[in-house]
Amino acid sequence: MTSAILGTGSALPEKIVTNDDLAKIVETSDAWISERTGIRSRRIAVGETTTTLSIDAGRRALEDAGISPEDIGLILVATLTPDGSMPNTACKVQAALGAVNAMCYELNAACSGFMYGVQTAHAFICSGIIKYALVIGAETLSKILDWTDRGTCVLFGDGAGAAIIGASKKGIISVEGGADGSKGAFLTTGNAPLCNPYTKHEATNPYVEMDGQEVFKFAVRKIPSIVQALTEKVDIEINQLDCILLHQANQRIIQTAAKRLKLPEELFPMNLDQYGNTSAASVAILLDEVHRSGKIKSGDLIALAGFGGGLTWAGILMYWI
Ligand code: COA
């Protein structure tokens, strides 16, 4: 017995912001952004929040799986941009969906968060603690971007993706993950400093800061090694994979990974041109798209892999059921 993804959903803000729109607020161009990253537009939340996007994506995943909310034993929301810290986003999703029997918590593993979440749900299900889990990756990164920094604000977008995980004879066959906290300074957001009657008030900066080239080097080394490790663990040849869904940060990272794995680019669907990097939501949104468009079918062997702040990484190998 293992666990499998039984249904997916996603939700995106209505507002589309193109590269040309950004060129009106920072010194950049569509040519620079699209050549270096592949990104052409992104969705930016105006009325939506991390909570509302999570609820919408979660509801769609429940409908897709045909599971009642009462059957969910765990709701996990992977995010680094919650709307507040208490109650956590998963509790708000629980209330909105009526998933009255669920434990609810958030996890933050930055862009690897959805894969960390699915692995956690897999462990809960395989150990018999729960029957079904709702795992959501959701972000409104636009609220922690420095909109005067052209080096970061052009890269990210808002959105959410979700999956229902449940016990199954076929499904997840291999998982991989890790972190290297010693490289944490390459990709950060501002800290919440101590502020109480006994400390001095420190200046705060909530924004994403990044050493783009170091993150790029890390990603192109790590992504192929995740996919290799996932397949080697279960004696599967890499060329048996039907579809590889990578974190949607940069088209050049995905192309380099494909080349290093000696696999055709067609096996690596992309949507970063439309949504940019949506961190914890990225692989979940892509999975929902390939599932709903019929690009993946029952029996396909699918790898998910991501990397992000921490630095963290994670991957999952599974049969689509
Ligand atoms: N528009 C125009 N020019 C820009 C720009 C923008 N949006 N952003 C940066 N530049 C400029 C820089 O100021 C620099 O100018 P200079 O040479 O005069 O100093 C020049 O472009 C090159 O900048 P650099 O940062 O060296 O570019 P790069 O080739 O490394 O590409 C990234 C930058 C961010 C696209 C690339 O490093 C990357 O994708 N890294 C990985 C990031 C990532 O995936 N992060 C998320 C992880 S989850």
C-alpha cells in the first residue's frame, strides 16, 4: 500500500501583469525578462489573498477527487506568505470547506513546500494515521517583493495549487528531499526582529533578496540529482519517465536540467511564461494544468522536483492513477 494523488485544483488572481507593464515601474524590458527567464507575465493579487486562493484551489481539488470534506484528516498549507500567523491558513481553509475532522497546519519550505507537504501527507497516510489529506501550495509573493528592485520583482507571481492524497495500491514509489541551511543567505526575506520592552526596535525589511547566480548554479546542479536519486532508488531508468514537473523559476534552469539528464525538453511542461515563479504553488499549479488538459494519463510515470529558499529541495516519483 502507498498513497497517490487523487485530485488536483488551482486558483490564480485575475490581474495579469505583463513584462511591458513592469517596464513602466522599473527599468527593465520584455526582451531582458523573457530572454533571461522565459517569463512573459504573472498574476498579481489585488482582491485575492493567500487564504482565498488556498480555499479556491482546495475546493477544486476536493471536487476533482470526489472526496467529502469530512473525510480529510489533514490539511497542510505550504506557504511563505500567509496572511497572518494565527490562525494558520490551513485552519481558515478547514472552516471554509467544512473539513471538520482535519488536523491543520502550515509548513514553510519556500519553493519546495508543496513537495515537502505531499511527502508529509504520504507518511501520515502510509502509517495509517489518516485516510485523506489536502495539500495546498499558496503564495501572495507580491506583498514581500521590493517593487523598486528590478532584479527580483520581475521574477515572481501569486497563485495556489492543491492536491488530495489518499491511500492507493499504486501511486508514490519514491521520495527525495533535503536542505542546506549553510546556503540560506542566497535567498532570503526580511526577519521579524525582537520587539518588546527590553529590546531596541530594529529596522525591518520584509523583502525577498537573492543572489541570482548562486541560486541558478545550485538549481541546475540539484534538479538533475533529485531526478536521478528518485529513479535509482526504485531501479527505474530515467528514460522511462513520461513527464517531469519542475519548479517554475526559470526556463533556462529547466532547459539545462533536461540537457544534463539527456531527456527531450517536451517531457518538461512549463507555465512560467504565464505565471512567473509562484514558489510553493508552482509545481501544484502545473500539476493541475497537465492533469486537467489530459497531458498525463493513468499509468504515466511522473516526477515532481523543486528547489528554493533554505536552501531546500524535494522530489516525488509516482504513477498517475
Ligand atoms: N531588467 C533589466 N536588467 C536587469 C534586470 C531586469 N529586470 N535585473 C537585473 N538586470 C541587470 C543587472 O543590473 C545587471 O546589470 P549590470 O551588468 O550593469 O550590473 C545585468 O542585468 C545582469 O544581471 P545578472 O543578475 O548578472 O543577470 P543574470 O544573467 O544572472 O540573470 C537572473 C538574473 C535572476 C534571471 C538569474 O540569475 C536567475 O534566474 N537566477 C535564479 C533565480 C531563481 O531561480 N530564483 C528563485 C529560486 S526559487
